[in-house]
Amino acid sequence: METYLGRLLHSHSYRTPSAFRDQTVLVLGAGPSGKDIAADLVPEAKKVYLSHNNDPVAYETPDIVEEVPGIRQLHGSFAELLDGRRVEPDVLLMATGYRYSFPFLSKKCHPVVRKEHIEHLHKFIVDIQHPSLYFIGLNKDGLSFPQYHLQAEYAAACIAGVFKQKSREEMLNEYDAMYKKLVTDKKREAMFYHCLDLYQWDYHEQLSTESRVPNLDQGLEKLYWHVVDRREFSFSDFKTAVYRINDDKTSFKSLYEPDENVEQQKTLDLSKQ
């Protein structure tokens, strides 16, 4: 990194594509942030390299976006890729994820973070060793902010005594079972404990039931999958679509989708699925 002469920044610092007008940008990492930023850069950048070692993205990308292997080394203004090719980006944008850090917590109550996995959290929220300490928003994928809302409701209900908190032994048993379900049984690395995948919908139901608050609207779940599907064939502009959850809460309406082949007033009714 020290020898690279171009501009270097993390995806955390990315704000607007206009800052990269007519520049060549190498986006390192093809997770959600990397793919979203690469798509966002299309109207402004001269060239976008999406550098990663995963399977190719499952959808067609615009001409200015080129998938390339990961980086072997940086030297001067060049990035040498794993296939031996050398490219010269103006900007190296690191979309390589985040690390959990809690510098504001005392060592007495600091959670154990090992391999980007926060250990001993009940429901991904309650610190089992310090059960009056709650963490909101640690999971990395899925319907993020609505999920965080339910987590906050759960913590508030626990504090208010809406339900009796389980014993530490019970919480540890549930934590161990969840770790087995999400990591061990799937033969994944520990960091994937915080990636709920399809389990997120059962998780939302558990939080809402125990907290005695309404669960997320069914229409929101259907909209989530609709947007995931749209990204497969609308890489550069799927985020410009506008939707509304219908009054029945089980369906949504598309007010605008940037694709002539998609009906502009499309309603999907979950109650009929």
C-alpha cells in the first residue's frame, strides 16, 4: 500500500460518483458495497475495474465495468493483478468490508471478537456475559435497517420487562445451536455467523413475537426479493426505482422502474403466493 501513488480510500468514505468523473477506478471487493459502488460510478467514471476472486457476478455489467482478478501487488501507479495483468487506476477503492471495533467499551464488558465473529450474543443482540448490554445492527446482510428496528424493539421490551430474559445457560444453549446452524453445518467461516441469509425471516418473527410488536410487513419481504432479482438484470440503475407498500401490507406497487420491459404499475400480492 505504501508504494501506491494513486488515490486510496475505503468504501466507508464513498459519497457520490461525481467525485470520480472521468477517472479510472479499481474497486477491490465484490460484496454488496463493491457491486453497488461499481454500479453507481457508471455514469461518471471513465473505467471501472471490479476486482475480486469470487465467481463472476450473475448479471450483465455495463461496458465500462470490467471484472478482473484480485490484486497481487501495488507499485507506483500500477496494480498488478493475480493473472499478471497490470492496470493503472487513478483511484483504488477498498470495498473489503469492516471490522468490529468497540473502543468505547471498558475491558470489563468488551465482547469477544474472534475472526470477525462476536461471540456469545443471544439473538445477535444480548451479551450473555453482561445481559444488560445490547448490540443493535451487527448482522451484515439482508433487510438491514428494518431488522435493526426490530432488534431495538426487542432490547426495549427486554429492558421494560415485557418478557422475562432467559437464564445465561439457556441463552448459551441457543447461541451454540444458532452457531451450529449458520456456521458449522454449512461449513463456513465464523464471520458468517452474522449473515442470516434465508433465516432472517424466522429471526424477524421471533423478535416481534417475544417483543409483542408487529412484525415487518409481508410486502416488505416480497419487495426485498423483487429488488434482489432486479439487480440481476439492471446493474447500473436498479436503485433509482421507486416503490410503495400497499395498504394491505402484503403487497407493493412499483411507481417507477427504469426498464421499459417492466410494467410501471406492478403489484405483487403475497397473500396469493
